[in-house]
Amino acid sequence: MSERYLPGGRPPGPPEEGIWSYAITESDRVSAANGAPDLSWLIGVGGAQVRAITCSGLAVLVSDVSLAEFGETALREHLEDLEWLDEVARLHHNVVETAGRLFPLLPVRLATVYSGAAALCAALADHHDELLDALRRVGGRVEWGVKAYAAAEQAEATGGPAAGKPGSGLAYLQRRRDQLAAGREARAAAVSGARAVHAGLAGKAAAAVVRPPQSAQLSKVRLPMLLNAAYLLDASDGTSFTAAVAAEATAHPELRIELTGPWPPYSFAGGDDDGR
Amino acid sequence: MTISGPQPGTGATQRGLAGGGRSSTNLGDILERVLDKGLVIAGDIQVNLLDIELLTIKLRLVIASLDTAREVGINWWETDPWLNADAGRQAVRSKRGDGDGRELEDGVQELKDELGRLRGRIRELESGQ
């Protein structure tokens, strides 16, 4: 449990420090006896080195944070700042993802901060069985993210081929009405397509989770998002799953389908996911 | 693996099997995972922070889409227990889970009211600072 800081990193600052946690794994995975991977080159939020704290047969990847920036009061303010959140979320995710390539782990939710190793170990002891259970269930598996957008929205938004032509008011209204009706039909087809895609993919996964669609501000896509789902798969099933996604995309030209991953199994680490 | 529609340019960052850690990864993809999901073991520093404060952020992530989705009737993930009960619990926090239509309606209304209040607060925060 060293207190080293990288050159250029945040200095140890006034007494107030906390421990930021990233992920949980079995303690064997990081014990020196088993040729543990060197984590010291991993840099976490606030610029501090990542290390492992081991207790109750479990190990938690953590780094030290200044409570001036990551304490309760500061977090309340910072978490409302999208730029700050962007940076911290990416740093947190980078540690989880990189470590996740080295050994099976459970990602810990952002901004889980402890006052010290004792508090952390107490929390681990409270959830020991549940954590081991979750590690067995999702550890070593990956999640793939699939989003489906209605591909037809664009044509409607730009007014279709007849847009801009002069004509009588009545002709315009009729044309507009037809466009809107066509848009509604296209959307209905896209919605049922999205359901079909999800049903098909969920059948190939160990578990599936559907989330509300993302706002266009963050997705950077203006098309309506009809499906935002995550699927849990064995790491070795990546090839067949991505092929299945490609097949769904071909079968559903009314949708634009995006695939991301493989991700650490974020969406399946929580205890309240019933796995479909 | 983008199968793109007729919209140029937007698929670039997602084309291919983008690793989750690439800097081009969509912030929404990361946030919904690290904030909304991931193991919950309460830290002793910020008690209840996740339950209360992050609600504002979560709403910010989905707020626009939820409104649009309701308008066009594509909020199916909220109410289809066959597809995902958990999604329903998240999207409609007030839903009690007994499947009663009336109560669901009430829950949706409550949520709408809450959305309105929080959206107002977001606007205040955005315009004020």
C-alpha cells in the first residue's frame, strides 16, 4: 500500500485522502505468488497509480484521491460538470477495461470512495458471498453494446424528394400529410424491427439488458434511437455474436445498427440484474 | 459494425469493433455503464450520493430521448416485462411493479412532473453559471 505519486501527479496534499475503487477480483489474481500482473503503470483518476487492496479473499483495484476534489462535497459539484465527468469517467473506465483484459473482474460503479482500507475491507466483508457469486457469473465474460436507430428519419426530416417545389397550398398540405403518414409507417416498421433484433440477439447471449435510449447530445446521432441494449457473452463467442449482429443489420434495412465492445461486464455486475 | 443509413459522417467513430477504451468512444456509452451500472457497494465517503445527485445526470442523458420516444410510442422498453423487467424499473422509477395499468399511469405522470422540475433545474444551472 504505497503512497507514491507520479511526477507531475497530484501532490499528497493536506491530510484528506480517500480511496477510489475501480474493480473487484479474486485475490489470487493479483497475488505475487501467482505471477500477478504489474498494475503500477496504470494511472487512475486524479493521476495516482492504481494498486490492489486485498482482504477476505478478494482484491479491489484502487487509487488514492484527494478529498478536496473527490470528497462528498466536491463530487456533488463536479458530477454536474459534464467536462469533468467526461474525463473522470474515461479514466475510471480505462482502468477497468485494461485490468479486465488481464483477469476476470467486476466493475465498480463510478465515485465509490472510501476513507481508508479498513472501511473498504468492511464493505467487502459485508458483501463477500454476493461478490464471489457475481464474479463466477460474469467474471471473464464481456458485454457487447447494440444500438438501433430508425434509418428512415432522415428522409422525412429533409422533406423528401418533392420538398421545396412551389405549388398550391393544398398540394403542399397533401404532400406534407403523405410524408408524415409515410414517416409514421416507417417508424412503426423500425420499432418492430428493433424488437426483433433484440429478441434474436438476446437468444444468443447469457444475459441481456435493455436501457432507455441515449440523448442525441451524447450519442451524437440525430436519428431516433429505438434500441439501446447490452448482451453478456463468453469472450470466445465474440466472432459468432458480431456475425449475428451483422446478419440482423442485413435483415433490417429499416434500422441503422451500431455495435460497441467488447466491454467489461458493467451492465451485469450488479446484484439486481436477473439476467434476462 | 455500423450499417449506416443515409446519414453521412456519423458512423465513423463506431465503424469497426471499437474497443471500449478508445477516446472516440461515445461518452454516453461510457456514462451509462460507469454511472448507471457497475457493482454497487456503498463507499463510506459519499453516502447516498449515487441515489440522489446522479439522478440529475441520468436524466440529462436520457431526457431528450425519453420525450421523443413517448411522442412516437417507442417507449416499449419501459413496459414490456418480457423484454426486460429491469429496464422498466429504471425508466419508470415510480412504477410499483404490480402491473396495474392505473398505477403505471400515475407513475408515468409522477415521473413526467419530476422530469419537468429537474429539467427546469438543469436549465437554471446551465444558464446561471
